[in-house]
Amino acid sequence: MTIKEVMEQTGYSRSQLQRRLELLRPVLNGAVRKGPKNALQLSEEAVQLLLRLRDLEGQGFRPIDAVARVMSEISEKQDKAPKSIECNAEKQNNANPWLGLTLWILVISCAVGAAALVAMAIALWVR
């Protein structure tokens, strides 16, 4: 959906919508993309989050408090969802690539150190 369509559906002004999108940034995860002519496009998930915010604000929550509530609801849903093997494998694939490099450097350093110790032990034994 375009920004204008979302503004009509939620009743937010452009600045109100931008502020809420900024507050929701940590949970949007690609739900907002740039479309033709760099116009922002919001997914249905993003629109549903904005509608939930609007409902909470209608109940008297400040925008920042409403966002905190929505984030806690999302986290509760994720905690209740069963963990699958595929999900864990995906998390491992998204791990920091520097971690793997660091581990390889550590392994090689240990191997070189062990080889040096063996060489010193042999040199002392032969002597």
C-alpha cells in the first residue's frame, strides 16, 4: 500500500505516520520498501501494526506507549510459537560472518602453538 492509502485507512497525517513508522522500525523487518519513484510501499503486516497502534491510541495510550505494547505483543506471539529446526538453521546461517573467521584464526593459532610445543619437546628429548 502507498503512504496515501495508509493515511486514509488509519486516519494519520503524513507526519504522524512517519513518526509511528520510525517508532516501529525495529519490528517492521522489511515491511516498508521503496516502490516506483522511491515512493514508500507498506506491506499488509505494517498496515496491521499501524491499525493496532491507532486502536491503542484510541484507548488513551501515548504513541510511544502504544508501540511498546505492540512490541511486547509481538514478542509474546514469537515466544508462544513453536521453534522449528528450519528456524534455528536460518538463525545459524544469519550468524555474524566475522565469528566464523575468528574461530578459524583461533583454531589455526592453537595448531601452530601445539606444533611449536611438540618441536620444543623433541629438541629437548634429542639433546
